[in-house]
Amino acid sequence: MLQVSRQPNGQPEIFYSIQGEGVNVGIPAVFLRLALCNLRCSWCDTRYTWDWEQYDRDKEIIKMSLEEIEGSIIKHNCNHLVITGGEPLVQHRQLMPLLKSLKNKGFYIEIETNGTIVPDVQVGRLIDQWNVSPKIENSGNSLSCREILEAYEFFRDLTSTYFKYVIQREDDVTEVQRIIDKYNISQDKVILMPEARDRETLLQRGQWLAELCKDKGYKFSNRLQVFLWDGKRGA
């Protein structure tokens, strides 16, 4: 069984859309949003997956068998899957049988993670792309929670990893530079993305951040789901 986020209509948050962030932006994909998270980001746009002070856990989470989840994924006739959250690796051991089954059916699988949990070795072998979004000071998480040496080194050493940092202000880029120097992360694996939950903020921050990326040689990522659907759930 896995704990899956619910959409406002009560259905599990398993939907067909396009990848809105990172190196695969624009690619059609099926999304599986798992519930629960081990961090508490101040700007989180999916608080309904973990914040039980603001949200009713019983209304926001549905427990589903692996067979039910696989059936919901396959019905979209798309073999590109993005597993997101919350933090998917909170449930990485329970996730393994689903990953094995979908890989045997020819799926390309991305996982979006905050990079603080080292997954089971077998899980690591089943993932085609890791979209690691480590949190920095602007997230409001303590350094000891957001920066885990073992996890950083694990993901850094995988050829399938991209590190995507959420940027609010120019000083954040200086912090990111210190981190990639500290962990010896290849610059071509680093993506900077504006923190934004509405189009106006996305455009405002995106303009100066794109210029910084040009100047420093980082990849820039938009947030198409915000630009196209204004952050609507399940879009």
C-alpha cells in the first residue's frame, strides 16, 4: 500500500499532464503524487500532502494498493512517469514493487525528491532520472534537516541526477554556489528555478534569474504548471 495525495474532487492525484520543470520540461508524462514529507518548507505549494495543522489528513490522503496505482497510471497510455510529492522517498521501500512492474512494462521513471533520504539500492537502479531539489536557507528548514552529507554524495555520484534549486532572491544563488563547491557538483547538473506560485511572481523572478543563469552558466528552469494553469492541482 502507498499513501497517495487526493485531488480536490476526492480522486487520487494521478494525472496526465506535461513536465513543467527541469531538463524534461514540456514532455508529456503521467504524474503520481505521493503524500507525506520529512521537511517543512515555508513556501511549499503542496502543503496538503503533509501539513495536518492546516489540512485534514483523512481528506487529503488515500491509501491505494500497488495494483490500483498501476492501473490508474497505465490507463493514460503514456510510459513516462513522474513520481512527486510531498517527499516520495519517505515511502521508497513500499514503492519498489510498483517501480519494478512499471520498468518491466517499458516505463521511463523520474522521481522528484528533496535529496535528504538515501533510497534503497534497488530503488536507485530502477530510476531513469533523479530530479533532486535540495532546500536552501529560504525554505525555513534548519541546516541539519535540509543538508545531509550522505544523501548529497549519493545523488551527486549518480549520472542520472540533476540538482534543482528554488531561488527567491539573488543572494540565494551565492548560497547555491557555495553548496556545489562544497560537494563538488558538476555545474552542468545544476538548475535554478524561481520560487513562485502565481504567474506575476514567476515572470518577475524569472527575468532576473534567467540573466544570472546566463552570466554564471547554470541551467534555468521555468515552472510551466504555474505559467499555464496558475498552480492548479492536477493540471
